[in-house]
Amino acid sequence: AQKVTQAQTEISVVEKEDVTLDCVYETRDTTYYLFWYKQPPSGELVFLIRRNSFDEQNEISGRYSWNFQKSTSSFNFTITASQVVDSAVYFCALQMIYNQGGKLIFGQGTELSVKP
Amino acid sequence: GAVVSQHPSWVICKSGTSVKIECRSLDFQATTMFWYRQFPKQSLMLMATSNEGSKATYEQGVEKDKFLINHASLTLSTLTVTSAHPEDSSFYICSAEDRWAYNEQFFGPGTRLTVL
């Protein structure tokens, strides 16, 4: 069975600190996508990144970076120099490419609070 | 970019009434749409997969007679919560898969349902 685990329920940091959100996934499929979404208080999901299982290159986008390691089934997300606007719930998600009809399996979410 | 709308954005209804939520893909065609439910402080859980022109596929534990899904066109899917009760109060989010971009899903802004 497929599963996504975000062990950190809540994280609180002070502005300008770096913070890493952990994501561990389980699947027997070899082809899949991994995602990160941001959900601010408004509720709308904001897409951050999609990573193919065959692409283990790390990615950096501004203050955001992602570390994908198939060996440990992890897809961690780091925010550098955090800002108050980064406060939100962050979800990691897994999608099988050829099975499960394209549905997304979400982790429990990590609520990030960045204090000024 | 791909835009998905939901209507209404919020609704308050009395117990026992039915509520219809619309999900529209505004600038692309979607053969598949997904309906998720999110209770406060919880993750998104898939309720059903809606395929244009055919019956929806419901996840285990979701009552198909209570949550009626219709996907009559390539741009519109509707979710009707029949005989709503307070325990149905939740945040309902749809996503639409671009028919020409396999596994490319776009989320709507969500509908907050409150049943009194």
C-alpha cells in the first residue's frame, strides 16, 4: 500500500531561520511523482513542486529547496531564511503514474509557524 | 495557466437539505476530476474520482448515495451532498486532470460547507 508520512505535526521558528520539513513515502511502484503543496489559512492549495521518481536531482527555487533520496524514500523540503509569509500548512503527496488512476495520497501535513 | 474554479466558495445550510458544489476547469478540458474532503487540522482525503461520461469511483467508506457526483462535460463536475448533517461540515476541494497532460492535476480553491 502507498503511504506518505510527515512526522512533524507543527514547527515553530523565528524569522530568518532555516527550516526543513520531512516527508517519507512508501510505495512498491517504481514510477511515481512526489509533490509539495502549501496551504495558507485561505485554504487554497498552492503547488510548489512535482518530482518524477526517476529524477533524483535536488532542486532549488529561490529560498526553497528539495532533497529527494530514493534510498531512504524521503523527499524533504527546506525553506532558507524563513519569512512570516511562509506560515502555512505544507503537504507532501505521492501519485502513482500508472496505477491508482492518478489520485494523490497526501501526508498528514506540517503546520509551519514563522514568528517575527 | 490552468485554472479550476469552485462554486460556491462557502455555504451554510440546515440539516437535512442538499447542497450542490460545482467544479469547473476554465481553460482546459478534464476527463478526470477528483473530489477531496478536509476536516479541520487534518489532511486531504480522496472521496471519489469522477470521469466524464461515466459513473464516479468512490473510495472505501464514502457513501455514494449521500455524495452524488456528476461529470457531464469535459469542464464541469458536481458534487451533491444529500440530506446533509453537521458531521458533513468540511472543506471540499476538487482537482481536475488536464486531458492532454497525463497526471497533471490542478486544484480548485475549495468550498467550505457548514451544516447547522
